[in-house]
Amino acid sequence: MVAEAMIAKIQALPQNLWKTLTWDQGHEMAAHARISIAAGIDIYFCDPHSPWQRGSNENTNGPLRQYFPKGTDLSVHSAAHLDEVAIELNNRPRKRFDWDSPAKVLDRLLSTASEATVASKP
């Protein structure tokens, strides 16, 4: 179930973001090889007890816990509800982005990347 959801979410992203995924040692990534092949990305694992190796994930856990306490069974929540929470969190300003939201930063990066790869007329 986790594998299918991850594959669908990865494939919904702009393809130039399909690069790599770094995960901790959790059991939910047991199907990592299937995810890697289906989504066309490389998956890496952090060393055990090394949360600094995935810092942005660790910094996202706090806000996520406002919606879902640790140990929450996410399967009891609809995909629509989980998407609503993701949208809300992605539009929340963050100090690390100089008070821009992750969504705005991503939009800016994607627009810059597409401008840089579009050939102009001579």
C-alpha cells in the first residue's frame, strides 16, 4: 500500500524532480526496489540513528505532528484529507525560506529551471 501511494505521488511531480529519495530505516520502505523501478528514481537509506542525514524531513515532522500524532495510522485518513494537510503545510511560510512557503520556493525553482532549458530564437 505504501509503495503504490509513493509511486503515484512521485509520478505526479514534475519529471525534473524525479531524482532520488533518501529514507530512514523504517519498515514502510520494504518495497523500496519496486518503488525505485516503477518511479525511475534511486533510493538511498540513511545510517541508523542519523536523523541529520535527512534534515528537511526531520524539520517537517514537527508540523506534521500537529495533524497526526506519532504512531497515527494514516490508513484511516482519506487521500483527500492527506492531500489537504500537505497543501496546508506546503503553503505555510518557513523561516528557512526567508518566510516564503515551500510551494512558492518550488514554483520559483521550477520556473527558473524551465526558463533555463528552453531554447531561445537566435
